Amino acid sequence: MTTIPATDAKNKFGELLEVIHKEPVEISKKGRAVAVMLSIESYEEMALKLRELESPTDFSWLDTLRKKAKHSSESEPLDETDYDNHLDEKYGQ
């Protein structure tokens, strides 16, 4: 990642906008990193990945199967057929 001083970012803003389409640019002030500029495409990609991480997959079907196994009057555990039937019910196949 390229690092440039804040003064250069201010004075060469047009050039900076061109560079960020190739890579993010770190902006420093008094030798300390204070910001990062990146293209809108990079930002949107990062935001999408973050939303995916924040919205967990729905595993409620697994709880249903666990309850079925726990409360089943049969002594046999759930098998592959039970799982296949669940998938058929959930996804209509």
C-alpha cells in the first residue's frame, strides 16, 4: 500500500483519485497513519463481506432435528433418510 503525507493528498487530490483505483492509499500526518482512501468498488466489496459476516446462517432446522432426536420414541438415532427428508421439505425437492 502506498503512503503519502496529508499535505500531498490535499495538493494532489486529482492524482490521488487516480491512484486509488489501482490500490488503497494510506494518508499520514506527522509520520502517523491517519486515514486510508480506496475506490468505491473496493469499499463496496468490503462492506458486502462485512454484512455477510454479520448475518449468520440460519441453522434453526438443526435445532428442529436435535429436538426430534431427543424426543423421539424410537431408540434409533436420526439417519441419512431423515436428513434427506428435511432437505426435501425445506427446499422442495
